[in-house]
Amino acid sequence: MASRLTSLTLLLLLLLAGVRAFSDPSVPSQSSTAESRQGESEEHILEGEIPKDVSIQHTEDSSTLLKTSSTVETTNTAFESTRQPFIQSTTQPMTEPTTKPTTKPTTEPTTEPTTEPTTEPTTEPTTAPFCPGPDTSCSDVESQSAESKLGEALMDFSVKLYHAFSAIKKVETNMAFSPFSIASLLTQVLLGAGDSTKRNLESLLSYPEDFACVHQAMKAFTSKGFTSFSQIFHSPDLAVRDTFVNASQNLYGSRPTVLGNDSDVNTELINTWVAEKTNHKITQLLDSLPSDTCLVFLNAVYLSAKWKTTFDPKRTRMEPFYLKSSVIKASMMNSKKYPVAHFTDPTLKAKVGQLQLSHNLSLVILVPQNTKHHLEDLERALSPTVFKAVMKKLEMTKFQPTLLTLPRIKVTSKQDLLTVVENLKFFDFIYDLNLCGLTDDTDLQVSAMQHQAVLELTESGVEAAAASAVSVARNLLVFEVQQPFLFLIWDQQHKFPVFMGRVYDPRI
């Protein structure tokens, strides 16, 4: 039976509506542009967008989040509706006394053109803060380099995330996450972000400023080995901009879905979506949903790949796995001549190995070169620059028959991402979220941001086999994974990590 690696990740970003201000006649209304926008949005109120992974866990910390607000300067509706007649009445008396009936025809045409252009530009900028719509322009020349730029950015972002996850996880625990899933979600948020939120997201994701081609490049990052799905759910009273809906449909293939007024029904709606997109691997993601939920962003990534070279289940046996202060027994897969590309990196003081999977994917393992070195030392030495150099060298390393010892693993990891982004010094989601490109509503705050990933490395129908002696020639290369290690699932075509994590104890 072919060995199989199965991975699943879910990401959720939940926003609640802030306290909405009561309308006050003394407060200026929004501009005519905003009003027409509102009328148009009613036709598209059933459209929303963007996903996020999650097993929603309410944390008391999220209740303390500050809602964002923005000041909208508007002109008085009554003034706006009477502005043109007022201009004409003040102009006409001045024209008639100074012009004869014979010159009147020439005066009126010159008065109207000069009045309109000079009045409109001076009034319009004061109606509302400028918020550009989703920028999805991308020339053929730009698109050629966009995928390479995105791959580089994802490598930087992955290392940032690894250190952020590691910093808040308990020492010597397993963990797994999908940098691709998290980046996909935040890139969709970027589609509707304005002002400082846009700039801060670009910085967090290591994107070049105004990287308009990023959405097309993200769309191109597809594989038969894994699937990525995104979806937005929103409350009925939240009007989503047409421009955002259209861009989301075109780039991410999803249109926002409107939630109902029944919290239980909404919970079931979201759980059904998750179950369908994860091949029913997760059927009960949410236990409940707050009644004042305004926006839900979901992203799910499901990965299933076979080994390019299969393992013989008869060679799987219990063997030592060395922890810091103890030795345990773990179920280890073995092969005398497994094709592995590997080398020892002096900076990380680690052995780096690559095993090929189907669909142009591979499993990459970084393990301390011996038991005198520890995984924590490897993690501290891992930087974006070192990571890129290691993967570049691995790309040029040949696969050779190798004596391989590799544990069967299953890693399930769940994490509150708000804590992670705080660790990354990114506070927009908590204190100053600006989604003006998605909606006119400024009273939004993030209530929860969850990430869940499951990675399983197994053999189909494996049963523990009796230990047997193995005779190995002296010149045969050896790659043994018998102590805590760092791993990633690597997309060899686009050169970015789909999953990343570490294993301290393969028995868990």
C-alpha cells in the first residue's frame, strides 16, 4: 500500500459589529456618492467574501479589543441638493446687468462651464476620506515576475510565523501550521484594506508596496496535491462593496454569503461549508457563533499526497527516539535504499533531507546532526536568509539511495492567531482595522482569529512488524530521524512551504 501524507488546515477571522452610533440630525450625512453606494449595495447584500480558518474558541482577551473608527467628513445633504440652483441664481443677476441681450447667449455658455469644473473639484475632496477600490491591475510583464516575488515573500513570512508560533507554544511540544493558508487569508483581507492597514499587511506578509499582482500570483499557486478554499460570511445589515465582491469572485472564485438571524442556523451553515471543503475530515468546527457576528473569513487547505517511492510496511518497527533527557520507543519506517537528497548545514548544525511526494511536493526535514545538538539551537539559527540558502542548496542536491529511518507522525495543532499576530507586532486587527475597500461600515472589530492544522504521515494498513537485522554496506548513505526535528511540506514548482512545524514526540 502506498504511504500517504494528509494535511488539513483551517483558518478563521471573526469580526463583530461595534456599537453603531444613532443617527443625529445635527451630524452631517454622508456624501451623495456614499448614498448612491448604499443603494447599489442593497442589490449585492448577499455577496461577501473571504475566508479564514478556525475552530472558533472564544477568548476573554478578545472581549477587550478596541473597535476601530474613522472620521468621515461629509457635506450637508440639503446643501448638496440645492447647490446647483444656488450657483445659477447668484451668477445670473451679475450677468444680466453687465451684458446686453445680444451678448447674453455668449455669456451663459461661458458661465456654466467655468462654474461646474471649479465648484466640483473644490467640494468633492471634502466629502469623505479617500479609499481606493481593490487594485487588481497586472500587466503581462509584471505577472511574469509576480509568482517569483510571492514565493520569496512566503518564505520570509513562513520563518516569521514559525518563530511567532514557537514563542507562544509550550517548550518541547509538537506544532503544525500552514503559512500558505494564513497568507491566503490575509491577502484576501488586503484586497479590501485601506490606509495603514494595507501598508502594515504588506509589511507583515513581506510583500513589495502596492503589489497589485499578488492576487493573480496567489491564484496561480495551485496544485493537484492540495486545495485551498476561501469564503466570507456576513450579517444581513453589512453592505459589501460591489468592487470588492467582483474582485473576490474573479480572483478567489467565491462570493460572500449572507448569514441569517438565527445563530444556530449560522453555525450549521459554516460547519457545513467546512465539512464540504475538507472532504468531511472536520464536520463540527464551531460549537456556536455570537449573535452579533458581522463578518466571518474562512480559509481551508487540505493536502493529501502519496510517497513517490513507497515504504515496505514489513520494515516498520519500534525503535529508539532520543529526547533531551530520555529515550522513548516510536514506530519507525525504514528503507535500505530510499532516494533522499540530503546534506549537513554548518550554520544550523543540522542534517537537511528531502523526500519526494506526488504532485511535485516533497517532505523536507531539518534534524540536529547528533544528539549533542538540540532542536532549540536549530530554531534560533533559522532566519529567512538561512532558510532560503538551505532550500536553494537542497534544490541542487541529487537524490541518492539512502538508509532511511523516519517516524510515523500525526500532528494536530490549534492556535489563537491574535496572539501570534501580536507577537509579530501587528496590531491593526485589534486596534485600528480599516476595511474601507470592503465596506463603508467603520464599526468593526476582530473578535477571534483561529488557526487549526492537522498533518499525518502514515502508511496505509501499517502493522508493527518484528524487528529484523539489516545488513548495510559501508559506503551506503544514512539519514536517521531519531530525535526532535523541524519539517515542512514544500511546493517544488512554486518554491514555497505549504505546511511547516516541528515534532518533539512522534507518539502524540
